Amino acid sequence: MKSLVLALTLFFSTTSLACKCGELEVEERLSNAQKVYWGKLTNADVLGVGSRISATIQVAESFKGKVFTHEEVMTNNSSCGVRFTINDSYLVFEDKSGQVNQCTMYNTSMVYSQSFQESLDKLRQLTKE
């Protein structure tokens, strides 16, 4: 159990250095989200004069909500905005607005694969209950 808590702490803290996300557990992130899924980012576009960015994710696995095979999320260009990288995989905790930030969308290449796998296993366990 201690290794899971450490892995989740590393997972959620390494991807949100520019923001004050707090130390929320996977259970809390899951309960606060309308949709939870992970997949590969296939497209990103700047909207308007560059204040917002839209990204399309090809979903590999869904954990909560009505998730489509391709989901679109938006972020802003603030310090808490997500830095999208095409073909990287992301774990997404999306709210009703479809807006994400570094505290709700995680580039899985920025964490150790074991930590990410433990996070996926925890999500799978929680969504079975």
C-alpha cells in the first residue's frame, strides 16, 4: 500500500510543477471528474488569438462517464495549461466543461511506467466497485 501511495504521489506531483494541485488521491480525482480516460493525443489546435488550445485524444481505455473513441479537451495558455505533445499518451480527469489543466490531465511519458501502470490498476479497481 505504501508503494502505491508513493507511486501515485510521484505520478501526480511530477506532472504539475507549475500549478498548485494539492495532494488529491485517485479516488478523489475520480469522484470529481465527469469523464476519466486515457489515450493518445492525435491533434492540437490553437483557438482564436491563442488564449485556448483544443486537443483530440484517441481513447484507449475509459474509466468513468460516457466516453467516445475520440474526445476533445481544451486548455488555456496559463502556467497551469497542459503542454500537448502529439502522439504522447495522457490520463484525463475531465470536468463538465471539458476544460483540463496540469492538475487534471497527465502526460504519461513524464512518469515512470510502473507508476502509471499502478495508477491504471487503481482506476480499474475503483471503477469495478
